[in-house]
Amino acid sequence: MSEASGRAAGRESTSAALADTTGENLLVSGGPLVGKRAFVVDVATAAATAGRDVLVVTATSGARSLPERLLAAGHVAVVDCSPGRTDPVGPVSTVSSPADLTGVSMPVSRFLADADSPVVVVDSISTLLVYADEAPVFRFLSVLTAHVRRSEGVGLYTIDEGSHTEQTFRTFVQLFDGEVGLRAPDADGVEADAAGDAHADPGPATGSEATPTAASTESTPEVRVRGLAGFDGEWRPS
């Protein structure tokens, strides 16, 4: 991680600090609806505003769901492989389905070939695993994380806690250099880990974070960064 991001972690928002990170791949985990997509969009927007090349691979919901503030920041490309009908908007490459990982890889490779210190967002691993088997998803992410690391970039990959078995989670977590955890405070304002030990509680991954409920938007989640120098691994406001 860059020296600047280590200093920033103590006084700026976590998203701003991560936007300056280089050479790292981060798993962004938390329960559905906790705000993972909004968090990675914040990081991507800060990075693009600072002049870094940004790529968003959106599998959970279409490119039109991305906020205008991100697309207007410049230096942003999008690969939209979300299910259903997609209408191209701005610098978007469309792929028919999250199952078509070869189709996704082509525009991703073109972007990385020209990008310097890129920021890559994948939303989400859970959605990819609904449409494709673990082995091809693992291979896709293995190649991608290696390329991001070589390019002195930063990758942010969201995953829904509680949607996968412990074995699946352990298989994928080895690809990453650190983990960004998100959790929401409970209704009484007492800090509560939304996921707990939810990795061992398998369930269907449906990309539900694309349609937040009132409860998910009323409070700002807390964030914890583990595995990166300059971050203390404590929960703090995002």
C-alpha cells in the first residue's frame, strides 16, 4: 500500500484511503443490503476523480444503476454482464450473462493492457457463482487479481456473507491480500456484526443488494480493513 494511503487511513474516510492504494486485491464482504456496492462505488469515484483509470465489472445489476457521479468522474469504463436486457450507457461493454466469463475477460484484458495503476471493481463474486461453477470463476479471478497486482493497481471484489459454504469462502479468500468488512449498527445504535460467523450458513445468492430496503439505507455501515499496512483492523464509520 502507498505511504499516502497509510497516512490517510487515520484521518480520512476509508474509501478515500483505499482509492490511493496500489498493488492490492481486497475482498469486500458483508451481509446483503449492508452497502457493499455503495462502498466500492465511493472508492472508484474517489480514484477516478484523482485521475486513476477505473473499471467496474457489474454482474449484479446493470450499468444504468451506477451513479452519475461515478460515470461523470472520467477515466471510468464499465463491463456490464448483468442478467436480463442491458442498454449501453457511456463507456460500457456489454456481455450477455455473468456465465460468459470468456466474454467478460476480453474487455477486462483490453482495459488492463492500457491502464496505469488501475482500480478494478467486481460486483459481485456471489452473482458470478450463481451463474457459473466455482472452478471457472476461481480461474477468472485468479488471472484478474494477478494482473491487477502486477499493474500496481487495486482490486475490490464484493461477496455476500451467508450466501456460500465455509469451504467456498475459504477457496476464494486465498486470492486476496486483505479484506474489507462492512457491518450495520442495530436499531438501538449498538454496533452489531451483521454477518457474525455467517460464512458457514449457505444460502442462495440472488444479488439482492441491488434493491436496498429502507432499513439498509437509514444508517451508515461501519467498515474494517484487515491485512493491509496502515489500517488498524478496527471497526469505524465508513
